Amino acid sequence: MENETKPPLPSVGITYNLKKGVISEADDIEAEYDSFDTIAAIRDVFLSEGYKVELFEADADIVERLKEAKPDIVFNIAEGTTGRGREAHIPAILSYLGIPYTGSDETTLAMALDKEITKRYLSTFHIQTPDYRLAKSPSIEEGPGLTFPLIVKPNHEGSGKGIGQTAVVDNAEELKAVLDKNFKLYGQPMLIEQFISGREFTVGVLGNGENARAFEPMEIRYLKEGRENRIYSFHVKTHYKDYVEYICPPLLDDETNNRMKETALKIHRVLSCRDFSRIDFRLSDQGDIYFIEINPLPGLAPSYSDYPMIAEFCGMSYKELILSVFNCALERYGMKPWNPNRGE
Ligand SMILES: Nc1ncnc2c1ncn2[C@@H]1O[C@H](COP(=O)(O)OP(=O)(O)OP(=O)(O)O)[C@@H](O)[C@H]1O
Ligand SMILES: [Mg+2]
């Protein structure tokens, strides 16, 4: 029948923050934001599956736009703009509006962005993490009570932001210099952490609760000598071809490999992560696995971000990965994937 009205395609919203080309004294000011290529890649996955897709840049009028469009579900990769709760802002809005969304909820995202709170919490589950102090100002009256070398990191950043090539310090003078510089540039507490030399790994997790599964760990193997070249800093991430090679699965004995995956799964579960996450570890020369930090909203830039790279190494294409994350969310909400052939 010509006038028959077809049911609307289930609509997927994508929420995100774009890089804007802001110039700042801190060259990593927009490190966590996405380029439009990433949004387009995710959009194309859903278009190719027959969904109606609507894009929502997470700016000042997003609440009104979401209310009006009311997508059936949102694929959220918005990093937020201000404060240590920024990654939680869009999920909190979506929860408030009753719109289902992919990924962790606002409580997990707010907590995980605060490195110190997360370390403190995970310690109660006997997860090993480097000893640390939190500096709330650049003037440390007493020594930090840790043994050098130490690494200094902004307490609530990601994407290597604020972790420059001078982040590792060997004495009180160097520590003071980095703290002075970082407080000026980043204006937030600094985590002073025991530096764990040794191999570096990141583990991607997919799924929920007992059904969550870990991909094989990916080793980030450093190509250059010199400690400053052996941290996954903003500089190294942006010039990764010169500094690192990625190995997945890594050359690890089975016991260590499994222990690392089990630790990642435990962390994903105790932090109530949903659908996906990526967890960074260092393996000390003594064989201890140290939790460094968790990314419950890992970057999804195709062929660049660690998480899609891990999936690809493990035989999962970008499209499959996006749809797997999406299907985990659908399952949580008791929703079914759109089937264009059946029109349902
Ligand atoms: N305690 C530590 N010992 C040794 N290296 C460390 C330590 N903490 C951080 N690093 C190095 O610095 C890198 C960045 O640290 P971290 O993962 O905490 O920052 P991030 O900006 O949140 O990372 P991401 O880009 O994964 O969001 C790590 O990948 C690791 O190479
Ligand atoms: Mg990291």
C-alpha cells in the first residue's frame, strides 16, 4: 500500500565532544576529545546496520536536543568538559531523561576519573597499585615519604594529558619543579606515585558482570632507551610509531597472562563497569602486576586508540567491536537489535 506508514527505524544517538583546535600553553589541552573521523566511523557502523543515527555534540543545549529527539538509545563517548566529574555529565543527563546508553553509568565514570579514589577503593579488594601521595598544592612541607624515582600525574586526567617527558623524577628538586609547572598548567591535585619500571600492558574488557570477558593483554613495548622514552606519555602516544610497538598477544607465561586478565576482570566488576573498559598495568621486574589506571570510556579512534587495536589483534573488526559494545548495552536494557529485514 502506497500510503502505508513504515515504523521509524530505531534511532541511535551518538554523544561526543569534538576537538576544537584550541591553542593553549598546555599542548595537550584537547587530548581527550575526539576528531570527527571517529564520530563518522561509529555513525557509519550504525547506518550500515539500518539504524537512524543522530549526532549530539555535548555542548550547552544538549539537554534540550536530547529531550526533543529522544533517541531510542545513545552510544556515548562524550568526555565532558570541566571538572573531575566531567565524564559523568552526559551519562547523568541520559539517566535523568530515561534514555538508555552504552557504557558505564555516571557513578563509575566519576569515580574512575579520580585516580586516587580509584586506587584507594581497589586496594580494599587487594588489587596491587603503586604507593602514592596526593599533593593538593605545589609546596610539599614534608618529603613525600616514597622512594625515588617517582612519577607525577594530574589526578583526574586521561589520554596522557599532563604526563610529559619530565614526569618521572629522581629527587626532591625535580619533584618540586614538576609540581610547580603542573599546578600552573592543570590546576588540580597531583598524584605522586612510585615509578614501576618494567613492562607495560593494557587489557580490554567487554561485557557485563559474570559475562564480561578480557581480550588478550596488549604489550606496549618501548623502542628507545632512556626512561623518558619509556612512559606512555602524551608525546609518545601522539608519535607512537617512533617510540613503541604493540604486541598482542604478548610474550608472557600463561600464569602471568591469566593473572593479568583475571585482575582486569575483577577491576571491571568491582567498579561496576558496564559494556567495556580498558585497564593499564605495569609488570614489575619481580613479576608483580601493578594496576596503573582504568579507562571505563576508552578511546575509540579506529586504528589509533588502544582498545580498537586490541580488538583487531584478537580478530574483531572495528564494526564488530562497536556492535558488540552496543549489543551488551541492549542486553542490559532488555532491548533487541534492530532487524531491517523483519522491520522490527
Ligand atoms: N606508577 C607508574 N610507574 C611507571 N609508569 C607509570 C606509572 N604511572 C603511569 N605510568 C606511565 O605513564 C603512562 C600514563 O599514565 P596513566 O595511564 O595513569 O595516564 P592516563 O593519561 O590516564 O592514560 P590514558 O591515555 O590511558 O588515559 C602509563 O601508560 C605508563 O607508561
Ligand atoms: Mg593510561
